[in-house]
Amino acid sequence: MSEDLPKEALKTVIGALCAPATTPDGFDAQADRWREEALKAALPALLARTSAKRLRGQLLVHADEKTLAALAADGIVTAADVPAILRHRRVWAGLISALARHPGQVEAAIALLPRLPSHEVEQVVRDWDPDRYTRTKGAAPAPPVPQELFDAVLEACLTPLASYLLHPEPEEGWEAVSAFSKDWSLELGGRAGWAMLGRCPGRWAQLTAHPVLGAAVQHLLLDQAETQALEDARLRAADPDGEELPADPAPALSEELLLACLPALCLPELADLPNPRVTARRTLHHIANRVRNNPRLADLAADQLHAAADALVTRGQLLSWSDKQEGDHEFDGRVLRLADDLALLSANPDHLAGACAQLARLDQPAVVSPTPSRTLIRVLDNVDPDHDRPARLLERHYEHRRVQALTTLAANPHTPRTAVADVLNGLHPAELAWIAEKAGGPDWFLAAAAAVPVPEDEDDGVVRLLDDELGKHPDPAAVLQSWLDSPATGEILSRSEVYRAVVKSRYRTLEHLRQIPADEILARHEPEVALKILLDHCGRSTGRWEALAAAMTFDYDDEKITFGQLLDSLDGAPAQARTS
């Protein structure tokens, strides 16, 4: 816009630029696009020369958020324009950041923070410098964030968690997802609180003693500080010009800071939540994770941790056994996590023995040695020669977790050795092999595992799906049946391997196939085998073919039927033959 434009013309020019372009025939879309482009180009100059509120408001309503923020950063849009802007928009983080760049407007910018959605407050500081990635060389850097604004954003981000800790009630309906593995207890503030706290490590000691926010700060430091420090170190190590990841990195929290955080360590605010069988288990796991992230806590707060573990086990009745329900895929994981957590936190022999007893009641692992893949053998020339060892096979599907948890319990000096020995006597042979090869437990534990008696006729407990070996057996069909009867068919990760080996075996019979789920036969493994059987079974019976078509419309979540049940269901169909 020309600087020669007289002041008296501003009102007319602004009115023309802000009015839609029309012709005698109506709205002119092309001309209106030109008008918008002209208005956008002239907007900074017009606002700089216009002080009348009505005219400024007429201009501001036509600017987008990015333009308004840029004009506010340049000082062209000021705090006095905010009421006009908010008549047509809600507050956004970029506007607050831009206004606060000018010392006289910091207070006005802070006053807008409560009008931001809670998840956007931290963006005021995060996006303080919107040009940090695009700034040209030699351009002036952005000014530092005013301390008053930083403190206000920090307080706003910590306040939701601080308020929750005063009244820790789960959200309505949380019991319906109580089996979900996510820790719901300290998720109210999202990551905004830690994002702000992580920017001021020099103030952590002061903030842990804050009369209102101190508890929230302590919780966040225990949960996030060491994890973030390790993540940052790994990012630096991944940089081609970065430093190597140290073997023993320095802790993010000093011993003095850990001691300052001890009041929050055992989550006292969550002690009286409802449904203790769920909340106590998750609180115990949360505490254990804090100790894993900050190992020095095991010595600094040993008595506090032992007392908390005892209280949670008692209140939540965590060692009361309940049978596994069908479809409860988290059952084994809960038992294993409880054993690991108690091994780390507890000094109560009865509770540790109870954890051992629960491990003993878990189902035996299904250890399967799959049929070698011709493709992999052809592609890979460095196949691990030990891939068929029981201990290695046990780890294929993470089935070593039970014996791994037992090893952790054995390492706790308060665990009764007799309780560990009782579990050892019932372990799968592959689990005993894993202890001998992989475990690093105490000497007495390794000796006790090696001393477990092994019957002379017992093998290594591995189901080896090798069809070539069946020809050497006097009854190959019986071996195939033993595969179908093995625990491997009850494990979701190994059952398909067993079914595939049986279907492809040259020694299989129709009786073997009848025991396998119909969808495994029809869709996943050798469908031409099923085709021949169905052709023979249905023959020229129209009724059976129609029944087969109806039977194959089952949904994914329908109850699974075996191939034998599918064939039997066809037998009830009318047996009339097609005459034409």
C-alpha cells in the first residue's frame, strides 16, 4: 500500500477491501480472490496507520491465526486488540506467545492462559520461537521466554495433577477397562507437566518443597527424570557427531533430590481408591517401576518400600488365587508382574512364598521346534546352530518368563528356599535347561535346579515338528496325535505351527484333520487337501453343498468349529442328487 495514501482515504479503502467483490450480476469469485490477496498484503500497513477500534476490528476479523500471531510478534497487533479478536475466535497459544514478546504485554498474555484448553497451555512455551527451523542466517534470534510467563505456564501445567492428588477419584466407568495394562493413576495431566518441569532442572530442588505443587513435582521426577535422561543420551549418541552413550550414565536425580521425593514414592494419595484388587496391583507395579528407574531407592527407602508392599498385598488380596477365565489373555502377565514386583519390593517371606506358589500354578509352557523353513534355509547361510536347544526354543515365544520371574524371586534373600524348590520340582524340562544355560541366580538356586530328579524315560519336553523323523517311528500316526494333544495347541503363538505340520505330514489321516479348527484347514494350510475331502464328502448332494456354503459364512469372532464338526454338520442335510 502506498505511503502517500491520505489518512482521510483509510476508511474508504478499508471498507472496500473488507467488502465482498460483486458485479451487477452478483458475487464475483475471481475478483474476491484478488481482493483477499490485496487485503492480506496491505493488512500490516493498514493496521499500523489505523487507531480507530472499529476500523481495526474490521481488519482483524479478516486475518487468520498465523497472520495475527505474526503481527502481534511485530507489535502491530497489541493487547488492546484482543477483545476484537476474541469476538470471532477462541484464544490460541501462538497469540499468547506473540503478545508476551513485548515486556508491557506479559501480564495481559498471562491473563489469557486460563482461556486456553488445558492440553494447549504448554504450547505457549514449546512454540515460543515459531521460526526456529526456518530462520535465515544472520537474522535476530527470538527473545528469551519471560520468567513470569514461564512460571505461569509451569503452574498451569502442574495444577491438574496437584488437584487430582488431593482428590484421586478414577473417572466414571474406569472399572470397565480395569484389565487394560495402561497405568491410569497419574495420567490426568498428560505429559504437559513433565514437559515444563524438564525445562528447568535447576529449580527441581526448590519445586519439590512447593506448598501446593510439591507433591506433583515429586511424582513427576520419580516417574520421568531418569527415563528422559536416558532417552536424551540415546538421541545424542545416535547423532553422527554426537558423543557415545556412556556405559554408566550419571543419574538425573541427585541423592538429595531422591530423598526430597520420598514422600511421594509409594503413592500415598492412591491408598484408598475403590476396587483394591485392581488398584493395589497397579500401585504396586507403579512403585516397582520407580525403583527400576531409580535403583538407589532400594537402599534409600528400603523400610518404606517393604511396608508399602505388605500393605498393598494385604489390602488388595493380591495372593488370593483365582482360576484363569476363558479369554483372559492378561492372566499370566498379571501373575508374572506381581512376582517380579514382590521380588523387588518385599521382605515378607510369606508374601514371597505366595508369589512362588502362584508361579507354580501357571500352565506349563508349550515348547515347539517348528518345521524348518526351506525359504529361510535357502536365504540364510548363518543359521544359529543352537536354534533347536530347549532353552532357545523356550525364548521364541517369551515362554521363559515364568522361570525368569522365579530366578528374580530366588535372588531376594527373604524368599524361602523351600518355596523356590517346590516350584523347581514342577518346571518343564526346557525351563530347567534355561536355568542351566541362561539364569544368573544365586549358587544355591542353580544347584537346586541341577539337582531336580529327571526320570530316565523323560525327554527334553520339546515338540519337534519334523515329518522326516516320523518314518523312523513304529507308529507315526500316534506321534501326530501326540502333537495335537500337546499343550502347544493351547498356545496362540504355537498352535498354528502344530496344525501346519500335521496337515502337511504324509502320515496324517482324516481323523487327525477332523480335530483341527476348520478355518485352519480351509484357509491357512494346504487348502487343496480340504478340497479333495469336501468333493468326496459332498459328492452330488445339492443339500450338502448348500449346507457347506451356509456353514462357511461364519464371522471372525464366532465360536470356532473343528473340521470334523463341519463335516458332521453336512451329514444332516438332505441327500437328494441333482437330476439335470
